[in-house]
Amino acid sequence: AGRASRAAMGLSAAAQPHFQAREAEQRAMVRGAEERLREYRRLLPGGDRAGALDGRFWDAVVLTAANDRQAETYVQQLDALHARGQLPGARERYLVIPDPPGPRVGSGGATLHVMLRLQAVAGSGWSGKKLFLLHAGGYSERSPAHGTLGKAFGQIPFDAAGVGVPATVLEAQLVSFQELPSRLPNGIFVSSADVAVQFGALPRLGPDAIARAREGILALAHASSVEVGTGHGVFVCEREQLDACVRAAGPVVGD
């Protein structure tokens, strides 16, 4: 059934996803996570790279909030995390921007609103920076335990800063995407606060991919089987683009 599904999508034999054992994929993810965590801790206060973040960490980390009251709570949480030495860089590097008043604008509208706010404050200079934008403006209706502080500050069993306390989802994502600032061109990397991301080693971006990213959108995704994709969000692309994506992708988890 899997071969038939891939054939129906027009994938050539050379472009078929190459599966490996789930245990091997999990080991690769653990190795990648351990390496990213080691590098991330070097950026924290007291680390040997804490004073040399340029090119190694985001120029700004921006969280969205549903409204002004939620934004105030997020600011307080960022203050506490930074005071405990759990975030790299100066406190001013971390911003919270609430959605505009009125009807909910969604993640797309919130992204555009952040860009307009940055343009109003910093002019065109912000476009020459690398920004991490974490959408956290929901009400956690499907996760009531996170309704007070927001999912971005929900705790998970992971000591990102090495200080003996559970990390927040925000910290976990900063660890997971630790290597992206040194690889991506200037722009905004968008993520969501309702996921904890885990993956193996990231492939290096070639000159063509970097050039295209400067002019458009570069998405972080992984190739997987149709069976897995039916339960997740997927990207829709032309068959030629899909062929190229699968050929460049790493191993896919298989049963």
C-alpha cells in the first residue's frame, strides 16, 4: 500500500523515501538533541559564548499574545526566566507583542502585525536581523492547565539551562532551533508554542536554497509516509518539488 501511495504521487524510484528502523531514528534524534543542548548552554550566562552571541543566536525573540493582559503575564515570565539565567543574551532581546484589538487575527495576521510593529519601531533595520517569532496568543482551551501562563511557559521534564528546574516550551524550542541562526539568512523564523520539536541532524543549506530563502519562504519539515502525513499538517507542492524534497531529505521513520 505504501509503494502504491508513493507511486500515485508521482515519485520516481530514486526519490522513494528510504526508511530505517525506528530505534535508529530515535538514536539519531537523541544525538542531535544532546549536541544542540551542549551548544545552547554555551550561550547562557556563564557559558564560554555568552558574550559572543552575534551570528550564533537570534537577534530578537518575539512572542505574540492574545491581548494586553496576556502580554503583561508573558513579560513577567520572561523577566523571571532571564533573572534566573535561563535565557541567552540581554533581556531587551526578548519582546512580547499582543495581537491588535478586535476579532482574532490568527497566526498569519499576528505575524503581519508583528512585522508592522517592528517596522514602526525600528524602521527597515529589523529586516536585516534574524528573528525567532513564537506564536503564543491562544487561550489554551484544549490544555486548561496552561491557560494561566500560556503554553509557551508550560513546563516540560527537560532541564535546558542546567539549573535543576524544568524548562519551558520556549526554552525547549530555543534549544531545538539553536543552530538555525548560524545557517539561515536574515528574516523571521516562525514557530508555534503548542509543540515540542525533536529531530536529528539538520542538513546544510546549499547556496541555491539560501538564495531562495532570502526572497521567499523556507519551511522546516520532514519527509514521511502517507500514513503518517494523514494525521498531521502537510505541505502541498508540485511533483517536481516533491521529488527534490524527498531526494534531499534524511531517513524517514518506518515501522
